[in-house]
Amino acid sequence: MNTFTGVGVSPGRVIGPVRQMPRPVAEPPAGEKWSNTTVDEETARLKAAAKSVQAELRKRGDSATGDARAVLEATAMMAADPMLLKSSNTLIVAGISAERAVWEAGAQVADMLRGLGGYMAERTQDVLDVRSRIVAELRGLPAPGIPAADRPFVLAAEDLAPADTATLDPEVVLALITSSGGPQSHTAILARALGLPAVVAARGVDEIEDGTEVFVDGAAGTVLTGPGDVERTASAIWAEQARSLGAYNGTCTTSDGHRVPLLANVGGGSDARKAAEAGAEGVGLLRTEFCFLDRDTEPTVAEQSAAYREVFDAFPHGKVVVRTLDAGADKPLPFLTDATEPNPALGVRGYRTELVTPGVVDRQLKAIAEASDGATTDIWVMAPMISTAEEARRFAESCAAAGLQTPGVMVEVPSAALTARTILQRVDFVSIGTNDLTQYVMAADRQLGPLAALNDPWQPAVLQLIRSTVAGAGAARSEAGPDGADAGRKSVGVCGEAAADPALAVVLVGLGVDSLSMSSRALAAVAAVIGSVSTAEARELAERALAAPTALEARAAVRAGLPILETLGL
């Protein structure tokens, strides 16, 4: 029995045979020239192949939802990236074959993005995936993808391309194990959305022989070959508990009756309807980027309004929190963002796009207001990447001008957490995006496997800033007085991936967070664990986490106080 240790990013215990992702498309020979053709014909071949790849990715995106759709749309955009095609055409003019040209151009673009670091570095895998697909199309070969099998399996790889993770079939793939990647990689985020056990950054799992039976523990972050009776029992217990956990009944309370609204993170009308069916009490994060991706021009107010209304109609008696456009960084838009920024993660992103392209947010707010006309939904609106109280004030004024009554902001930047009191003097609520907050607090790229330990929301510094945000909200609420207890109530929500971790959800409740938003699949598990503790116990567990010197010790201390986690295999 061999044990591989990585980062557990999606809980669950399963046993199954390993299937390795097929090896990448072979690199075209260096210096390969085109012959029996012309420059125009060769560039036309490349253009046609790129369009075919883009069309296929768009087709797959049309049938996907939420995170999967957003990933596929972003990858489809990369297939027609002007920089990639221009660099390839330059090489073709020099006599290099289309296959070799796009291979070299892809490497150049990837190196440039990697050098920029941060969010732009995250696009490296997209570029390399797209170039492999284009080369396969040029050669008439099958595109890279998930291996076929006649029985369910554990998928192993060095890492998975976004376009692959976005189309995983949870009926076929039992679990995901990768030797690289981080806790906020595409693999991790989509595994959680699909409810698949997953372990990333487990060095060596990409070398396990096909067919080898393994035990995957997505909570502990371990992969064992040759599982024995203990592992088989654990897998069987987890499967039984997963079935008995059932669906979320729409109400989450602590054991002493304290209500904790559980909301869903969605990316469009289809997602919202599924979330409503899953029992979510509303939407804690509507990612409006789904209206803007895969376009060369800004969507009209009417187009946006129709898309938002679909979401509102899914929750006629619930709350929907709309996040205005979070463009830039990992979501560049040709009509809005500057792809040449030296450090996009710290650049013109989210609400900051108003600095260089004013009007986009106001038009979006107008669309939200139009979509709300006649709707019975409780509509809240928040801006991403807010750093100061002055920015919060300007956004609140824009919301008021549009007729939107409940403005709020995202807490993703440490400065927003530290000045939550003054920010909440300007807006009604804040929502903590733990993915970005952790990345910025720890100065650690969330996609990098070697930095996975730093990029952990259990880090003491992250928990301290969450507590600071809640304290700031309490102070602002007291200052507002009785008349301030309407609309957002100066409330604090969490809409990052941390909310989907049942143990960390208890800590968040203990810290005083008012609501939690997550993928629909996480609702039942989070509700079950929160329901197993009283408010006082949640506070005591939060204090344990805050007192721990490391993320590892904080997690262990809290988990030790939640025996239900072991029972449920979480």
C-alpha cells in the first residue's frame, strides 16, 4: 500500500480503479516546415482549425451551467485570441507549419502570462489546452479529453484543463486526483460544484498505473493504493451517509434554533432554478459575468435585464444578491479590460473598471432595476473589489440613482475588512469573498500547488480579518440605531468557497456571520453540521480556530469538536 498526500478540496471517501488522463498531444517537430501549400492556404488552415475548436468549446459551454459554462466560454475565447493567431501567422510566413507555429506561439503567450503572475498566470493552462486542441484539429486527431471507460473510475492527472473539468460526468468519474494544482484551481472549484471527492497537489498520483485500485479521502487529502478492509468500510459508510443525508429542506438552524440562511452561488437562470430545487433560500452570489463573456461588445441593457429576470423569477419569495461585473484579471473582456497590465490581480478589476471605462456599471444597474420591475424578489446589489469607504459611497449613490434600495460591497481586499465599520456606514451589507481575501492576505496565487498551504481560508490571518469585518458590522449597526435595522441590516455574508466547508461554516457562524452562500450540492451537508451545534458551541469552536497558530491546527481543533463530520465522512 502506497500513500500519496495532497490537499483535500472536496470531501468524500471512494474506492475505484485509476484512469490516467491521456498523454498530451505530441509536440510537432522543431523546425517543421509547410510544403505543397502556400502561406495563404496555411494561415487559412490555422484559422479554420481555431474556429472549429472555438465552436466546439462554445457548443459544450451552451450545454453546461454555472462554473462549467464560464470556464468553457473563457477557454473558447482563448481559441480565437488575436495574440495567439498573430504570432502563429508570423511564424507561418517564415515557413513554419501551422501545427508547429501554433505550438510555438502558444508557448510564447503562456510564458508571457506566467511572467505576469497572479490571475493572468492562471490563464496559462487555458492557452496550452487550446494549442493542443488546435494541433489535434489540424492533424485530424481526437481532441484531448476525459478517457472513455466501461465502469466508473478515479481520474488521475498532473492537472486538468479547464475545458475537461467543466464537462466531467459525475456518474462516470468517482473522484479526482492531481499531482499539481491548488485549492482554488479549476479542478478544485468544479469538483466541489459536482460533489466529487478530490485531492490536488498530491505528488506522484499522475504516475499510478492504470487500473490500480485506490482509496480517495477528499477530506483528509490522501490517496492510498491497495485499499484494505478499513478503507472499504469507510467508503461504504460514506456512501450510506451520503444517501441518508438527503436533500436540504430549506431551513438551517443551530441546535438551539438560531437561523442561518443558506443561499446559492449561481451563474444564470438555469443555475438559479436548480438551486431553488435544491432548497436554497435564495442567491447569495449572482455572477453577472455570464452575460459578458464570449462577446466582443458589451451586452445591451435589454439583454442583461432579460438574463437577470430569469434568476429573479426562480426565487419569487427569496433574496437574490447580484454582484456587478467582476471583469479583469482572470476574466479579461476585449471591450473593457487591458490585457497588457503588468500585474492584473492588483490592477483594473471589478468596480475599478469604472476608472477607465465609466458607464458600464451604471448601465448594468439600470438593467438590474428594469429586471426587478414587477418582480417580488428581494434584490440586493453589491460591487466587487471595493477597497475604500469612498468607493462604497459612490457605488451606493449609483444604486440609489438607479432605484435599487439595498446596496452592498464585496470584502475581498484586506483594507475592506479592516475598515468594515466605515464602509458599512455607506452601504447596507457586505459579503466576504474568501477565495480572493485569502489570496490577497497571504500574497499567494490561489492556483499554485506549492502555495496550497498558504492559500487556505483556515489561515489565522484570514479568520482574524473575518472577525474584524463582523465587528465592524456590529459597530455600524449600533451607530445606525433602530432605523438602521432594515434592508441589509448592516449584515455580513460569506459567498466564498469557505462557506461550503461544513467545519468552517460552523466557525463562520460562531464568528457572527449572518448568512452563507455556496454551491447547491453543499447545502445539505452544511445544514446538517450547523444543526449539530448550539450557537454557544459554534462560538467556542470559533475561538478554538482563532487561538490556533496555524491553519492546520485550526482545522484539526474544530474538526475534533464536530464528531458528526466523521459520521458523515466529511
